[in-house]
Amino acid sequence: MYARIAAAALLCMTALPASSANRGSTVMEDYAAALNARGQILQLDTGDMFGERIGLFTGSVEFLQTDVDLPGNSALEVGIKRRLVAGAQGRQGLGMFGVWDLALPRVHGTFSTQGGWKNYVVAEPLNRCSKFTPPPTEIVTVKAQTPTGPGTFTEYFNSDEFWHGTQLYLPETGDEDLLAQSNEWPVPSTGHAYPMRTKSGNVIRCVAMDDGAGEGFEVTTPAGITYTLNHMASLGSGPPLIKKGYSRGNFGSVTEFEFVLFRQEFHILPTSARDRFGNSVTYTWDPANPRQLLRIAANDGRTVDLEWTAGSPSTLPSEVSAVRAGGRTWTYGTVVGGYKVTFPDQSYWQTTGFNVGTMGAGAVPAERGFCRNPGVVTYGHSGSIRHPSGAVAKYRFEPTLHGRSWARYGCNMPDSTGSGFLDSIEYTPARYYTWSLVSRTVTGPGIDQPFTWAYSYGPANGCYADGSKELCQANSPATKWVDVKDAEGVTTRHTFGNRFNVDEGYLLSSVQPGRATTLSYQLDASGSYPALAGRPAYQRASGIIAAKQIPLLQKVIEQDGVRYIWKVNTFDSMARPVSITEASQPVQ
């Protein structure tokens, strides 16, 4: 049996419970989370009623729901939005609303608990903005019994194993990787330095944290809204990362053990927002409880106040219990059967399921004799949401194999004080499993027959550009498809590019009876704009695709015997179209 002992630096730590529901992930199993961190570049199909956003490329689902929205004299939002990512490990973000989190602008990332949010620059580890780098390597030691007595074993966790990059989240655009600024891109003429940016054009400068501990971020969007993000909070330890140690037969009869690195998701949150006309919003946080947002207030008089449960470090953290705005009250809490949000008129949202624990969905390496196959989760899971109208949507997910073509092959066998270490790590697997939506069904008052949508996924079409097995050939598919059968029985086939570092995740066509849409992209920089939006600090999961500029070049729709063409003739220096041709012609 395993004796699981985790250590930080040279200090032994408490062993983890043995149940699979909270055992954490191996490096290979954690690959799906690393990939999902980049999944926001994919095409989204948004459903308005339940706030769902469906990424068809891998069947990922995220929900964004608005409880409170106070209009005012500016476009700056004052209200409460909640976010839920289906299939995520453990509680969402800061866990402010049970399985939901508050959808606020933030910069966030997963780091080791023992090291915290630090960069690789030893002399300036808290300069998270001006010295933006991956975090340093973490060291874990384990004491285990050997034939000659107790022994100490050391293992190193590289940053690209436990850290999935650092992202900027904005409710309107989702997550984007932070990129180091290059001199090729314009910045605001404010006199400040902007060392960072994102692919969609947000520019970022460095500011002091509200507690004085290092740097935060000031983000200016293309719409001219500036968010000061300089308040840090964390929910606590998240799913740990596991590497398997020596087994019996190595060094005699060494006790089997695992190296465990505890991890934590850190969030740097807003203290203010302002637009270019002088309007502003202030966010007030509880200094004694950094997770607890107390008030959102605009300079035009709009205010939202939040109340919190007491919580308990040994059981559950504090959560929002009520929101007050405009003389009305919204209440929140866990009830039998799920999580409930009750509006002032007593209508309510209720959520059940969606939390699949901390077990990774696994990955399928190519060189199974060398890179260890961690297996596949064999069960699916479901979640449901009740709308205030009484309608109920049920979502079903299954672990589904996806793939990429022309991936770089690399299988690293970590070495811990000799040979015989069990775990192996594939850098960019050509095939991987994620939780994928397979059906959604809506029932409720006035719905005689359930509305059902079904999602089916074609071959993974994964292959490698190098290595000794599963090599790509000249005729290897460089696409993958997803079929969506809607509630009326009409099936639409969506075809995506899946070529690594070229067009992976980009929609190429959507075809249904009577209508076909084809899209093409400018895959290589035209010369009028830089090829990359910035320099990525994390490339393990998806290479440079998160930074590569791939603007839409042409869109063609064929319907009712007519072909409609939209085409870009020239792009400007920021990859935006400046000359467009629109035409139509009969289909020959």
C-alpha cells in the first residue's frame, strides 16, 4: 500500500486523504486543466436563457448569469454576475457562491502553496508585472523506508507542470493569457510603461498592491475602460499535483510513495474601474477577510452591498448570503438538492451538480511503453439549472478523446535521485481527454415535449510531426468535427482546424441542410501587423497559438442557390480590417 507523504522544501507535511474524490491529479492527468486554461480562444455558442457558453471544439461549457444590474449614467457595470465552469476541479475561483464564483475582472493563476505567486527573478520575486516570468521550480522531499533504514528522496516540480499560465479574466471576453509586450504594438500615450498585453488588445501597466506586497496590474481595454487590479485573495489549497515515486523492486524493497505538491489559485481583484470620461466604480474589500467583497459603488450613486456567512476554515469557507441594492434583497445559499439564488419577488435559480471533484480526466500519450498511460475516467457526470421561469436545463458530460495534428513529440522521464521513477510527462500530447458536453435537455412549464440538443465528436485525428510512432503523413487529417443535433432534429456539422501552432481550435465550416458557411484565416502575418500579439510565458499546452495573430480573412455563405462573400483586402497595424469586399453570386 502507499504511504503518501508530502513535503515542502525540506519540511514534511500532512498526508492527504486516500479517497479518489480529493486525491488530486498526476502531472499527466492535470494536462486537461492546462489545456482548458487556453480553451477560451475557441469559438463559443452562447445560449441566453441559462447563460451558457459552449466551446464546441472540445465541448466545454461555462455559465455567466446576471442577478443584479443597476443602470446608470455610464457604461461601467454595477451589479452581481456569477460564473460557473462545468467540470472544473473543486470549488470555482474564490467560491463566493457555492459552486459559483463572482464574475469580476481579475488576473489569476495557479501556483504552489509553498511558494505563492512569485516570478523566477530571485531579486524581485513579487514584481509580478514588470518582471513577468513563470514561477520558480518547486522542491518536494519524501522520507521513505529503504532496506538500510529511512531514506530521503527529492523531486523537482517544474513550473510548466503545476502552473498553467497567468490569465486575465473579463466577464465579456473570458480568460486570456497574459503576454509580455513587444515594441511592435502601440500603447496609450499616457507616459506610463505598459510591459504586458493580451491577444484581444488589452494593455497592462504595473501598480502597487493595496497591501504593499509587490505589484498588481492596471488593465486598459480597447473600449477605454481601465481596471485597477491590486487586491489579492485566495480560497485556499486546491487540487494537489502528484508524482509517483519508486516502486518495489527499485533499490531493494523501497516503500511505495508519492511526491505531492500542494497548489493554490491566487486572484488579483479590482479596487476601481474608470472610463475615459471620468466615471468610476469603487470595490471595497474586507481587510480582515481578503475574499469578502463588501460594496460596489459608482460615483453616480449606484451601490451594491454584500453580506457574508461566517464560514469555518475546518469545514466550508464563508460565502455571500445576501445582496442588497435599490432597497431590494437577493439571498444566496446551499439548500437540499443544490445551490439557490432567490430574487426579491421570490423567483429563483437553483443549481445541482457540475462538481466532478478533483480527479483529472486523464491524457492518452502516444509512446505508451515510455510515457505512462494514466488511464481514462470511465464515468460521466450531469448538472442541472432551474431558471426563475420554472424551466430546467440538464447537461450531460462524458470524458471524450480529442486530438491535434502535427504536434511536437516529447516524453520526459523525471529522474529522482537515480532511476526507476514511475511518472513520465508528455509535453504536448497529440490526443487528450476532457469533459465534453454530450447532451442538454430543457423541460418545464408549457413545454409538452423536452427540447434536446445532442453533441457528437468525430475522430480525434491526432498525430505527431516527429518521434517514432503515430507520425503524421502527407494525407493525415488536419481537422476535427463536431455534430450538433438541435431540438428540431436538424444536424449541423462544425469543422475545426486542429493543426498544432497553426489553426488549432479555429472554426473552418458549419454545414446544415440548405446552408453552408466556410471561413478562412490569415494564418501568416501579412506584413502590416506583427505575427504575435506578445511573448507568451507558458507554451506547454498549446504552443504559441494563444499569442498568434490569426484574423478572419474570408467568410462565405451558400444558401438558396446564392453565394455571399465577405473578404478582407487589407489589415492595419493591429490586424484589423481596413478594406473589405462584400459580394454575392449564383452558385454554379
